[in-house]
Amino acid sequence: MSDQETSHYRICPLCEACCGLEIRTAPGADGKRRVTSIRGAEHDVFSHGFLCPKGVALKDLHEDPDRLRTPLIKRDGRFVEATWDEAFAEIERRLPPLMQQHGRDSVALMLGNPSVHKMGLLLYTARLIKALGTHNVFSASTLDQMPKQLSSGLMFGHWLTIAVPDIERSDFLLMLGANPMASNGSLWTVPDFRGKAKAMRARGGRIVVVDPRRSETAEVADEHLFVRPGADVFLLAGMVHALFDEGFVRLGQLEQHVSCIEELRAAVAPFAAEQVAERCGIDAATIRRLARELAAAERGCVYGRIGTCTQEYGTLASWLVDVLNVLTGHLDAEGGAMFPKSAAFSRNTGGPGGRGHGISTGRRSSRVSRAPEVYGEFPAGCLAEEIDTVGDGQVKALITVASNPVLSAPNGARLARAIEQQLEFMVCVDIYLNETSRLADVVLPGRSPLEDGHYDAAFPQLSYRNHARYSAPVFEAPADHPPEWQTLLRLCAIAQGMGAQADVLALDDALVADDVRRVAGPQADAVLAMVSRFTGPERQLELALRSGPYGDGFGRKPDGLTLAKVMEAEGGIDLGPLQPRIPEVLRTPSGKVELAPAMLLADLQRAAADLARPVPELVVVGRRDVRSNNSWMHNLPLLAKGPFRCTALVHPSDAQRLGLADGARAQIRNGARAIDVQVEFSDAMMPGVVSLPHGWGHDLPGAKLGVAAQRPGANLNAVLDENLRDPLSGNAVLSGVAVQMSAVN
Ligand SMILES: Nc1nc2c(c(=O)[nH]1)N[C@H]1C(S)=C(S)[C@@H](COP(=O)(O)OP(=O)(O)OC[C@H]3O[C@@H](n4cnc5c(=O)[nH]c(N)nc54)[C@H](O)[C@@H]3O)O[C@H]1N2
Ligand SMILES: Nc1nc2c(c(=O)[nH]1)N[C@H]1C(S)=C(S)[C@@H](COP(=O)(O)OP(=O)(O)OC[C@H]3O[C@@H](n4cnc5c(=O)[nH]c(N)nc54)[C@H](O)[C@@H]3O)O[C@H]1N2
Ligand code: SF4
Ligand SMILES: [Mo]
């Protein structure tokens, strides 16, 4: 390190791996500090020096001239730069009158993926939902993991009680619909999956990957099996059936903590391996062998991710993954699927535990499709119809936070049209003028991630090991650029009639005081005094850490955690390997693991009735690439360079049948909608399946993404259907959708 250089520790906010980075900065010719290098922080107790190219690209993101630094207001169809006061004044002029005239539900909120990766956004979108008082809340969760949240909630009693593989002590891992070699893990915070998989295999462990593409993860596994897209439920039910049929059920430690096993046995009766083999594309002997291998494994588990969620039986598939873990004694056991114990913000660590209210869905329905509310949200696929269907309760205003649904949700064109033609007012809290925010009336830019402090509020609840880590800002933000939590609070103030000039710090104080009074009663004032050295998200974090399972209990346990201690421990504090948590983690009304929730058994009959469905000639699935992140990192030169990544992978036998040439253009159609793609032959594809990444299609007018626009790619979601959903969770079906494909001459 040169003597001009300073080293900073920063947790990467870009994906769920949450790697600790070492970012070096030095003054440039103009005296301003710049990033000189980014590498993995070797002293990080959780990621131990791992990083991927996106982490390095944080420099490009920080310096990107297209990244917004000033609010924008649309005047006469064109954006003009505005001061923060002007932007909030415009929102105050336009939003409250709509709410008064049309009611609170006339404002919809759409929350995107990065809002979970920034502490200030995650903690304050919750405030915004409350302040708006709208039921029209939508998020990327119903394009992603809602099925897993629902099945976990039904089985274990809370939406975020999700079991993750204890990979460091495992010797058998069956993975479905996940490609952590590209994604770096999801609903499983596991930096350096490659290293951990390698270590597992070196110990004699075995990894089996089930995927319609021989993915990068399949390449490092011991075995890969093609599955028909959307048919995991049949494979998994076939395995459950085989365990019962062959007498391999062994509950182990869970014996006393499981309910309804006989109902489960009866429900899977139609799914004998021989009955499901054709539907899922895996032969009966292999299904039975997989069940036996799982049962025989000393320490192991099944893990399913996005491929098992973004399908019409997403909740069933997610449930059966955990059912298999329970029936083989691998749930909550070392080396199996275990429940992390997060130091802060986790709902399954408070109180005595072992019993609770459980979860419910459908407390209300969406206006147009009557889709049930799930975890306080309606399906993202319903957003467009709520805007473009005229009638009482129609959505008139939209606020998006870190969300690009025009590209990331199915049939974004309908949403864009609805926004342009029907919506009266739109605010985007975003850092780019992209395919969605270009349609806004006001854009409020977030700061660069390097300008904010960071603690992952969500991901320690999903981590392969327990830990607590904080990182301070690398750069000071420009004085007039508010942190996003304050931006969201100002929106709260406007929505609540306090006006754009409200004192948001006083509002924050009042909201925190309310929270603390609810839980601490007469001790509230003393608790508030103890956390008063922090404000904003840090104050909420201090409260959560100190009252959390490792906390100092506000002085009662002097060795416990406080935010100051976590801040001091650069590189984080390791809180040890995952520990068994049943029954304490459970929050079901019965105090048991619910093996056969009624809602799921009913849906299983739908699957049984669907066993004989014919296989379409061609279906499309998605994929991820290490150098890309959903819809928004295609503008960073470091990631954009190199081979074009938005190609349609086609098996040579399909290509021959369809008359497609390698490298040539082809059209993918679904009904009247079509996209133009570049074909790439790949024998890694299951015949009858084409793979195209999502998040591309950067050729829409009005966006300001200079680099991304040079190679815009095709938008997979333009040919997917916003009305195809898993009926239980409302999750979009993004995988296994039937399409046609032909050459473009
Ligand atoms: N076909 C298909 N579609 C999919 C998927 C798929 O597998 N297949 N995957 C789905 C999944 S899993 C997800 S999570 C969604 C993701 O879809 P979205 O939730 O829409 O997220 P992104 O596409 O990542 O877009 C993120 C937005 O946040 C902005 N942003 C980035 N950082 C910040 C910040 O710090 N502050 C603010 N305010 N804004 C920021 C970006 O500019 C961008 O507009 O896509 C879904 N769509
Ligand atoms: N580099 C990078 N990392 C990311 C992201 C990114 O865009 N880029 N996005 C982040 C987000 S928001 C998320 S949610 C996670 C997702 O993380 P993962 O769940 O690991 O998602 P993918 O990498 O898309 O891998 C999904 C796999 O499922 C397979 N698949 C498709 N359909 C089916 C099916 O019906 N059954 C089965 N068994 N498999 C199927 C696909 O071929 C693919 O290999 O990644 C996160 N990390
Ligand atoms: S894997 Fe890459 S993008 Fe994900 S947290 Fe680590 S460095 Fe960041
Ligand atoms: Mo996601």
C-alpha cells in the first residue's frame, strides 16, 4: 500500500453472499479520494477474502457518470435536474391530493431487490408502507422466493424461518434449481460456494445437481440430472413416496416435534416414482436411488432455490424440499439443513419460542384478479392490471424503491403502457434513469453504496454460519445528498400530511420511541437514552443487537453485543457454526413442525391431476451470469466487457429441428409477443429447453444507460406471462413457459 493509500473495510451490498471487501483509496490529482483497488478482505470472519467481479465493479458503480446524483422532475415530458426541496415540493403538490380523492389504496408501492441489500432502505420501506396505509404493496419477492417463505412459514411458523445447508459439516447435498457458482447463493448466504463444495468433496462428500441445464454448479458436482422445467414437485413427491414405501423414514431428533406424518403419507400416495418419472423426466430407479442416498447420508440435505420457486408448483416444491429433510432426520441436524440465529432483526429469536401465532395468507384479495395477499403483498404480476383496469380502487400513483419492473417482471411492456397511459403520478427512488424510472414524474436518487454504513439486516438470517458485521462509509456523501432512509422518511411525512418540510429527524425519533414503548413499556425511556448516540438505521440496529440473542440486554449481560462492539471488530464477529434450534425456533400454533398443512395438501391434488400433462415441444428457462446482476449492472464497463452474455442457449438437436444456426438471430415467441435473440448452441441444455438470462433489453427510449445501451440484449420477460402464477404464493411463473422459436432471416 502506498503511503497515500487508505484501506477501508466494506461489506459488499450487491448479492446475498455479503462478502467483506478491502477497498483502498488515494487522493487523485484534484485532491479528491478515489478507489484505487478492491479485493476480498482476508480478515473477514465470514467470507475470508472471497469476492467476485461485481465486488470489484463497485468502483465503476461509484464513478459511473450515468449514476444519478441529483433529483429529476419531469416537466413537459422531459427530465430537468432539481434541488431536493423542489423534488419533495413537487411530490407534496401531487401525491396527497390523489390520496385524498381516491383513497390510500390508490398509491401502489413496488419494492425491488436492492432494497433488501441496504439497511437504510430495508428498515425504512417498512415505515413507508405504514405511512402510506396502502394495501397495494408489491415486491420482487413474488418474482423470486415467496413460495419458500410461504412453505417455511406454514411449516415452522414464520416467514423468515428458512433452513439452509450446513455445508461445512455436510457430506451429501442435493441441489435443485440453484446455481451458486453464478449467483453466489440465494436464501443461503454462502460466500465462496466453490471452495466449500471443493472441501466437501475432498472430505468424501457428494453433490448432486438437478437442473434443466448442466450449469456451472453441475460442472463442479458429482452428478447432474436433467429435470423437466416446472416438474420438480413430481420428482420431490416421488422421493417422499419412496421414503415411505421403502421404509426409510427416520425422524431422529425431530420425533417429538413433528405433526401429521400419516396425512403426509396418504397425500403422496399418487406419486410413486414409477408414476412421476415421465412427468419430471427422471427415471424411477434414479428417483428411488436419490431418496435412498439422502436417507443413508450421515449428514446431508436437499436445497432448492429459484428454479424450484418460479414455477406453478413453487410452494409445493419448496415444501417438499423441507419434508425430505425432516423425513431423513436432516432438518435441524449438523451437516443438514439448519436454522441460522441472527444477531439482529430476526422474528424467530424473540421471546420464549417453541410456539406462536403461525402465519396466514389471504387476509384480503387484490382488486382485479382477486389474488390473495401473501406476507402483506399482492403478486408483482398484478401491478399492471391494478393500474390499467378502470374502476373503484384503481391505482393512480406508484412509488418504486430500487425496482425495475419494466424489465424484471413478466410482460413489462403492459406495465410501461399502463404507467404511461393511465397512471397519474410516479416517484422512483433509484440510482439510475433506467427502463422503469424513465417513466417517473420525480426521481429521487439514492447514494452510492460506498457512501453509506452497512449491516446486513436480512442475510444473517440465511447465513451458513452465524456472524455480526458492520462496515462504515468509505466516502463522505455530498453534503446535500440525503441518505435514503431520510428520503423515505420524507415520503412518509408527505403521505401523513406533515408536509415536505417536516423535521424528519424528529419524525425518526418519534417512530423509534413508539417502537421502543411497545416492547419495553416502563423501561422505554431508559432504553432510548442508552441508544441515543446513534440515529437512523444505526439506532435501530443498536436496539436490535442489544435486545437480540447475543445482545448485552442493555447492560444486563455485559459480555453481550452492542453496535459499538460490532463496529470496533473490523472484519466482523464470528458467532459460530449453526446450532440445532428445534423446538425453540418454532412459532407454529401447535408448537410442532407442520408436515402437512391443509393448504399444501389441497394443492398437491392439483399436482396429482396434472401428472399426465403432455410435455411442450420447447420451454424457456432463465439463467444468471457472474458478471451480471438482474437488470441493473450492465452499465459498468468492467462487467459489460467480454463476450455477449444475453444469448439463448439451445441444444444442437433442437437447433437442427428448428433450423437455427449457432451465433445467428432467432425469434422466441409466446402468442403475439416476440423477442429477437442471439442463438448459442449448447449441449449443456436439456433437449426441449432454451435458456435465456433475464434483466436485458436496454433499448427503450428515455433511459440513460450509455454502456448498457451499446449491447442491449433481449428482454426474456417480454415473452413471459404476467398472469401465470403459483396460486398459493402469487409467485410469477418464470420458468418452463412454453414458447416457439424460429430463425430470423
Ligand atoms: N424472467 C425472469 N425474471 C426475473 C427473474 C428471473 O430469474 N427470471 N428473477 C427475479 C428476481 S429473483 C428478482 S430479485 C427480480 C429483481 O428485479 P428488481 O427488484 O426490479 O431488481 P433489479 O432488476 O436488480 O433492479 C434494481 C433497481 O434498483 C436500482 N438500485 C440499485 N442500487 C440501488 C440503491 O442503492 N438504491 C436505490 N434506490 N436503487 C438502487 C437499480 O438502478 C435498478 O433500477 O427480478 C426478477 N425477474
Ligand atoms: N451474478 C448474479 N448473481 C445473482 C443474481 C444475478 O442476477 N447475477 N441475482 C441474485 C438474485 S436476485 C437471486 S434471487 C439469486 C438466485 O440464485 P439462484 O437460485 O442460484 O439462481 P440461478 O443462478 O438463476 O440458478 C437457477 C437455476 O435453476 C435452473 N432452473 C430453471 N428452471 C428450473 C426448474 O424448473 N427446475 C430446476 N430444478 N431448475 C431450474 C436454471 O437452469 C438455473 O441453473 O441470485 C442472486 N445472485
Ligand atoms: S459474490 Fe460478488 S457481488 Fe456477491 S457479495 Fe461477494 S463480491 Fe459482492
Ligand atoms: Mo432475487
